[in-house]
Amino acid sequence: MKKGRIEAFSDGVIAIIITIMVLELKVPHAAEFKNLLALWPVFLSYILSFIYVGIYWNNHHHLFVVVDRINGRVLWANMHLLFWLSMVPFATAWMGENHFAPAPVALYGFVLLMNGIAYSILTRSLIKHHGNDSVLAKAVGSGFKGTLSVASYALAIGCSFFSVWISGAFYVFVALMWLIPDKRIEKTLE
Amino acid sequence: MKKGRIEAFSDGVIAIIITIMVLELKVPHAAEFKNLLALWPVFLSYILSFIYVGIYWNNHHHLFVVVDRINGRVLWANMHLLFWLSMVPFATAWMGENHFAPAPVALYGFVLLMNGIAYSILTRSLIKHHGNDSVLAKAVGSGFKGTLSVASYALAIGCSFFSVWISGAFYVFVALMWLIPDKRIEKTLE
Amino acid sequence: MKKGRIEAFSDGVIAIIITIMVLELKVPHAAEFKNLLALWPVFLSYILSFIYVGIYWNNHHHLFVVVDRINGRVLWANMHLLFWLSMVPFATAWMGENHFAPAPVALYGFVLLMNGIAYSILTRSLIKHHGNDSVLAKAVGSGFKGTLSVASYALAIGCSFFSVWISGAFYVFVALMWLIPDKRIEKTLE
Amino acid sequence: MKKGRIEAFSDGVIAIIITIMVLELKVPHAAEFKNLLALWPVFLSYILSFIYVGIYWNNHHHLFVVVDRINGRVLWANMHLLFWLSMVPFATAWMGENHFAPAPVALYGFVLLMNGIAYSILTRSLIKHHGNDSVLAKAVGSGFKGTLSVASYALAIGCSFFSVWISGAFYVFVALMWLIPDKRIEKTLE
């Protein structure tokens, strides 16, 4: 099976997820700047989630550059990732509307954690289908950044009941780590 | 006529259907975990429908791998399927928000039933266009799983007025039956 | 300029338009069938608009099969069509929620009228770009059905202040006229 | 890396942005034309934003015609543009619902300003990747219209506190300037 349609479907779902979050930016009824400023936790959550979903699209794009073929298992591993990505708008809205209260911050971390695990499952199912000697397996490498991310999310969930700002710092740290471009796949291709 | 654009349009519509269901996950106004847990019927309905729409995309993808060409009849049979798929978010929301009350559970089954019938019509219109000796006709086979699904939905609708849990068990059973990967088309291609 | 991206963008916008109409199907708060039946004008409007948007996608698809190349004028004629298509969900919701009151029925006809005109402008800008001897010009033909549709919409708007049912009959008549597959382009291609 | 998927993802996001704005056109509860007419600021804002997002899609399309290859920096410059485009529906809704009050009109200009800057960053990152002698660099040219747009937005923001109509005139002027088709890239290609 070719990879074209799974890419197109994933692009569609991720494009919708990244965009419908904006529907949670409820327009203030009054027309003063102070009404706008009162929305800062909602905006901050939106920006963070936009970056996270952007990172997932970016990594998905890089990953599928080296994908040759797919099978049923890969289709469902990809669907599983899309499911957890679809939870991001909900977690973002709950966190933003409640001004980073502990429970929503913990849920946000849980959703990121499940996304990290789902991405890892997708990667493994692709490697299994391509073989350990494939270009894909070499390009993916040890997955150190993925493991570090998952550990950070777990720590952030734990911290959320003491200090949501430490949790937030973890979320920002992981996002920055991924924003620094991942040269592995580009290098392997060369 | 080529199949590229009907695939792209179907991907788009299915991607939107699977994603806008998340808009029905209304964010609780309070920030406690108990507020989140109170949403369990909504989450459970969402997960079930995500899997069902995922199954339809998956089967649509497998089906169109063996499609050579399309005609006007196929375009409308596909549009008919997309119509019933677009009813899934409504039925899901009604069922989730009313904690699996009998009428919404029956409606959910009715929508699944109409989807099953619409998929069957699409398959037949494709076979009619490709011929009974085509790779497509062989790959689709007897359609036993489709018939079993439709019968299960009908039974689930009937049961919903006595026990919604039996209906729910039918819905889960059919979903699991389809989650087990369908090797027919992959095998026929080999 | 190639036509691939204008097709993809149009597919995306039309897929979203046809799907977000379902968001206007507000889930009833009670769980009885009578609550569902009370929504019949909303459902009826949805079905009619789903068919209309489906017809536009279908015709757009057929039209672009014979398109060779596009230019800036075509891009904006297409954008103009997408604008009027994007008005369909609004007109549908107003008509459905007000149980086919005269003003919403007239607005619905106006939106259909503008869509018909926009489609005609798109067709002409494509013919101008391809030449009167092109396959496209022959495939499009006299545009009799388009003219009849626009006239029907105009009559339906006028009738809406006396009898909305006559207007509705016009809308159903035009939809049926287009549902009968248009063989012109398929024949010309052969 | 090839450009196909970044085009598809951008098409998806822009298609959703241009379409979800229609969800802010809240259907009036009464069924008289006067209820519809009361929505004129919302419609006017929608039309203006539809044109602006259409211009961005159009320019993005023209730009990527001459793009050969992309890299990680381009991916993120594109994501940055999509972020600011995703702010357009929010700014549009705030402006329309508050009947062009000063603060929302200023915010609208700010969002357009950031879009203009983001587009400029995307263009530069593409030129850097293709080289100053590339077809792309020649096709993009001096960017005079872009600079004029950004200056107009800045002036419009400043004017909004004295007269929102002058700001509005700036927004309409810039839109018209871009609606006049940009022949640079088409000419360079020839």
C-alpha cells in the first residue's frame, strides 16, 4: 500500500485540530483592550498547543519522507496518534479557561504523554514493517528525544499538584527541544 | 474519470467528521478532576465513534486501492456514504450527553445501520462499474462482515428499549470485528 | 499554472462547508424521539443543502477534469464561488431554525442564485482562458441547465412571500435536475 | 525535501480558517429581514477577511509555484504564517460583533500586520534556501507591495483611535492593491 492517502488524511486531521483550537478563543463581548488582556491564559495555552501540534506535523512529515510502504498496523498506529492529538484542543481549552489550575495542567501533560507514546508506537510499527536495516530505522535512531519528552511530561504531571509553573516550564522546555530542527532524517537522507 | 479527487474529497470530509466530534466535548467550567469524570459518557461515545469513523476511512482506503476508475453513479454513492458519516457526530453527542438513554442509543444504531447500507451500495456501484471478474470484485468478496454488521445494528436498535448495555455490546463487537485487520484486499493484491 | 492546488483547496473548502452544517444540528437536551422529531425542519434543510453542496462539488470535479491550465482570473472566480458556497450553512441554519419562514426561504434562494451566477462566471473565465474551440468549451456547452436553475431561484425568491412551499418545490426541482447525471463532459471526453 | 506536503497542509489550514469564520455568523433567532440587516458589521468583516485570507492563499500558491525544495526553517516560517492567519477569525469576530469599535479595529490591523511580517519572513527563508540568483528570488522581487501593506497596517492601527473609518479605508486599499493580479511571478516564469 502506498503512503499518499495516509499522509493526506493525517494532514487533514492535523490541520483541523490546529485550527479548531481557535474556536475556543471566545470573542469578548466588550470592546476594550482590557477584555482582550483578560484572555491571556487562553492565548498562552493556544500558542503552546499550536507549537506542539506544529511539532507533531513537522515530525510526522519528516518521518514519512523515509517511509516506503504501509500496512494495516501502521494505519491504526497512525489513527491512534490522531486520536490523542484530537484531545489537545480539549485539554488546551480546559487549561486556558481555568487559568492553569492544577487538574487541567495535569491533564494537559497526560494528553502530551499519550501523544508521545502514540508517536513512539507509530515509529516502531513502521520500523517493524521496514526492517531494522532500513533507511527509516537509521533515520529514527535511538529515539532519545522522544524518551526525554515522555519523562518530562510524567514529571510535569507529578509537579502540577505542587506548582503548575514547574509543569509549564517542562512543557516549554520540551517544545523548545523539538523546535531546534531535527537533523537526523535530513542527514541520513544525504 | 480518475479517482484522485474523490479520494481527496472523502479524506477531507472524513477528517473533518472525526475531528469536529471533539467540539462536543464541552469543557467543564470547574477545574476539578470530578468535573472531568462526570463527562465519561461523552468521552466513551467519542472514543467509540472515533473508532467507527476510523474503520470507515480505513475500509474506504483499502477499497479505493483496487479502484481503477469512477463514474457519476459512484460519485453519488460515495456522497451518500459521506452524508450518513456526517450524522455520526450528532448521534454521538445526543447519546453521550444523555448518558446512553434508550432513544439516543437506538438512533446511534440507526446511523451506523445506514452507514453500513451506504457502504454496501458504494461497493456494489464500484463492482458494477469494474465488472464481476475485476480485481475489485474479488477483493471485496462476499461481504459477510458487512452483512453481519448490519444485522448486529438492527438487533442493537431493537434491544435498546430493553437494555442499552446489550446494544452497546453489539456496537463494541462490530467495531472489534472490523479492527481485526481485513486481509482480503491485501491478499488479493499479492 | 497547474490546476492541482486549486482543486485541493476547493476540495478542502467544500468538504468543510458540507460538514460544518452538521454543527447547526444542535443536539436536543432531552432524550426522547419527540425531541428529535421536533428538529425536522433543521434536518430537511440540512439534507437539501448537503445535496446542493454535493452537486457543486460534483460539477466542479467534472469541470476541472477538462481544465488544462489556470490563471489569476480563474483563481479569483473560483474564490468567489467558494465565498457564496460558504454562505450556504448560514442560510440553511436560518431557514431550518425558523421552520421555513418567508424571509429565510428567500435568503436561501438568493444564496443559491449567487452560487449559480458565481459558477457561471467561473465557467466563462475558464473558457476565455482555454479558447472557444477547446475541449472545455465544447464540454460545457450552452449552459442551459445553469440558466434554468438561476431562473428557478429567482422565481422561488419571488414566490417565498406568497407560499414558501412553492419556493421549496423549486429548490427540490433544481436539485433533482442536477442529480440526474450530466453526461456532457463524460461524452465529450469519449 | 519536497514541497507537496507543506502545500497540502497549508491548503488544509487556510481552507479551514476561511471557512470557520462563517461559524461566527450567528443565525438570528427571529426570521425577519431586519434581523438579518442588523448583522451588517459581521457580514462586512467576514467579506473583508474572506478576501484577505483568499489573497494569502493566492500569494502562497504563486510563491510555491517557483519553490523547488524546502527545509526545516521554511517549515517553521510557514507554520508561523499559519499561526497569524489563524488569528484572523478571532479578530474578525471581535471587530464585527462590536460594530467596528476602536480597539477591535486596531487588533484587526495588528493581526494583518503580523501576517504581513510572517509572509515576508517566509519569503526570505525561501530565498535564503534557493539563493539570490534563483528564479524564486527574481520572481519575488523587491517586495514593494509587501512593505507598503505593512506600512498601511501600521498607519491604520494608529488611526483607529481617532477614526475607525480611516483604518477601514486602509484595510480596503491594501486588499484592492493585492486583488489586482500580481504578474511578477507569472512573467518571470515566462
